[in-house]
Amino acid sequence: MELTPEEQEMAEGKYGKAAQKAMEILVTLGEIYGAKRLIDISSVQVAGVSYANLNEPGLEWLADMAKDGKVRVLTTLNPSGMDMEEWRKLAISEEFAKNQTRVVEAFGKMGIITTCSCTPYLYGNLPHYGQHIAWSESSAVCYANSVLGARTNREGGPSALGAALVGKTPEYGFHLDENRQPKVKVEVKTEVRGTFQFGALGKVLGDRLGKNISYITGIPEASVEELKSFCASYATYGGVALFHMEGITPDRVTTIPSETTEVSEDDLKGAINDLNEDTEIDFISLGCPHASLAELEYIAKKLENKKVNPNKEIWITTARPTKQIADRMGFTKMIEDTGAKVAADTCCVVAPIKGRFHGLASDSAKMCYYGSGRNKFSVKLMSVDECIEEALK
Amino acid sequence: MKLTGRRIYHGKTEGEALVTKDSISFYGGVDPETGIVVEKGHELEGVNTTDKILVFPTGKGSTVGSYVLYQMAKTGKGPKALILQECEAIVAVGCIISELPCVDQIDVSQIKTGMNLAVDGDSGEIEIK
């Protein structure tokens, strides 16, 4: 790979140890994937924040990088393992809270905006069409490429951090036009409505097509909330970073693929059925990816003046800024007066809740996947309304 | 016999090969506290990777796997070098942050479990002793 004089100096350690390690990561990845150079990026989203995943060695690595590392572009952060302010409400241990706080402080020391959210595009990290970015968090990567038309590979935590410290990323993969063209056409022959059905569609396509880039027709409209649910699910089940949805994805497609596959009502029902285990629900999770303001308002109005079954727990996970506005609007109080919990900064995928619950209901197909695999819960995918009914009964 | 591949991360070491034809997910697939492969149905399920030179086709799974490799390296568990057919980002980043010698583009079918290997991550050479 050809490096500029400044990049060469960074690689030699003239800009400090963290920048040198960052260059080592970027250059190695560039060489593995055949990049010719590094390119400027406008923003970064860093994942790998929960202490439950990092453990003490991961935290030490970050603290080491924070000794002399400073980000050079706008950089935001993925959810942590707890609500950074009200962690006691979620029954997080003192020890975990102390360690999680050290992790977030290390990121903050490097100049990262500690948003602790998986939907950076809702909170001030919004790239426009064609911009090069280096994001981790698979749902946000998929959203950025496919809905916003920005350009990013699926970064991991350290490679995203490396890109932030250098302000650049190696030019390969989804940064290049030729790798962004669809390979298979999908005709959706059934109506898809609501976050849970869009999640189910993501599972159908992910399971069937894997990483093949799809060109999706038959979705006349989709809300931001439906699209973020779809992106999260498709990225989880298929490992995809990019799809084209007709009328939504801004990227130009040179040739619509001739290979075609159809999604029927039965396919969609099949996916929902796969995520419908016979179980007693004791935990309900909404807000994966993080609930938007519209979602919090909807849930607040649905729950208002009702009581959650005291044997069940319901978390609505969201980002701190959304919760602050929801506080002002009275939504948080409407929700929490029922016994439900609004949890900011965290999510049920990365919070240390293994063993605490048995049966999980969620409107998110991604949440069902990790609830089942990582936390060993039995899971049920259902609509937001059904999740709320389940919490109340 | 010598095999030559591509340097992913520098460093030299010698040790016993542990070979699998299955790709490896370090996050969820290997227990970082023990270094033992725990993925159900994996060819190496129940086998300890500690102090071995791990030889496998490629990495897979969550990018958190890079941190799992790091945790094992820092606590003295897990492999002391990695040899792959085709390295991808998770393993590459894991080796860079852990400073573990790593070489790819090696015909891993030439290596059998129990062989004594010398890995030269600087030149990309693997010597079967």
C-alpha cells in the first residue's frame, strides 16, 4: 500500500503509540483486502463497549490506547452494558458499573463522543450520500450503506477505533463502486408491516441469500423504524453490509440482476414461526435497535395508566438524547409509572442479563437471535402491540 | 519442509501444531478463560488451544472475537501463533492487538496436528521440523 509522508510518520510512531498501533491495523487490513491507499473518512462509529464482552484485558488495551490516542474525526460510541446513570434500576452490580464506567471514560479520553447508542444516525452522526465512513455495529453499517447511501465496510471495534485515530480507512470493499452492485433480485410478494415483520423479512433474506447483495422490490414504503429493524435483522442473519431497496436506497444500480427469488406470505410466517418458542415470557425487550422518539411516544401512549405484571420485566432501550426529550415530554413517566423501565445507553444484547430471565418477547428479530444464542433465553418474535399486551397480562 | 505464506503479524515462535478443517469463531466459539474450543459440533470441540500453533482455514463470527484473542493472549491462554489458509479482519486485528505471530496463504492441509512448527511471522515462513 502506498502511504503519504504523514501516514508513514504515523506508522513509524512519530504521532504516538496509539496512532502507530492504529496504522498497523489499517495497513494490515488494507494489504489483506488489496487496498492501494488510505482514504479520508467523515465519521466513525466504534463498537465493543460492553464490559461483559471486553473483560479486564480489553479494558486495559483501550486504556493503553487512551494514553496518547486522540480521534481525528467525529466518532460516536455503541451501547454499553448498562444505563450509565440509572444502572441500579437495572440491577447491575456495583463492580460491573465501576468497570463499565472505566471503559466509557477511556473512550471519552480519546475524544470519542460517548453516545452509547447503536443508532448514531439519529444523534448527530449522520453521513450523507456517498460519504466514506468507518463504522462498526452491524445494524448501523447496513443502515448507513443501504438507507443513507454512505460507504463503509463492516468494521470491528479495534479497526473502527484505528480509523478514528488516523482519520482514514483502507480503500477496499464497500468503498468501491464495483463492490456495491446487487447480485440477486428479491420480489417481495406479500405485505410487510411493522418492525417485527420487517425483522422477519430480514431473517428470510439473511438465511436464504447470506452476504449476496440483494435488489429488493415490492416494498412500497417503510418507516425509519421499520428500516432500522430490517437492517439489524438482515445484518444478523445474513452478515450483510449493504442491500438495495427500490425507491429507498440512494445508490445507482447499473444492472438489475436477472437471478430472482420471491418472498411469499408463507416465507414471512415461517420466519416468525422459527422465532416462536413455546415458553412462558418473563422478559420483554423493545428498542433494538434503540427506540426512536416516535417509538417511545407510541409505547408511552399504549402503556399509559396501565400496570405491568409484577412477575414480568419490560425494558425499552434507547439513546440518552431520546430519553432526555422523552423525559421532557412526559413519555418516560408515562412508561415508568406502569412498572416498565426506560433504559438509556445500553441494550439487551450487551447487558449482563444472562441467567436473569427465562422467556424473552421482542419485536426485534436481532434481539431474538442474541437472546437465544448469547443469553440462552427461549424467544418469541411479536409485534410491539403484542409485546405490550404480554407485559400487562 | 518449508511453506511460505503472507505475513499478517510479525514475531517468531516454535511449538506444536493444532490443526482443524473448520473455521473458528473466537467470540462464543472459544472459552477465553481456558482457551478450550466450545462451539458445538466443531472438530476441535473440547480441545485446548493454549500454547498451540493453531492452524485453520479462516475466522468467522462476531468482530468481538478480536478481543477474545487478546484476552487469551494476555492471560496466557489460547494459541501462541496462528496459521491460516485465508485470514480475515477478525483474526488479523486480534493478532495485531495481541502481538501474536500470524501467517496466512498457507496450504494448511500440509500440516498435521502434533507436528513441530517454527513460525516466522516476519518472513511468512513456516518450517515443519
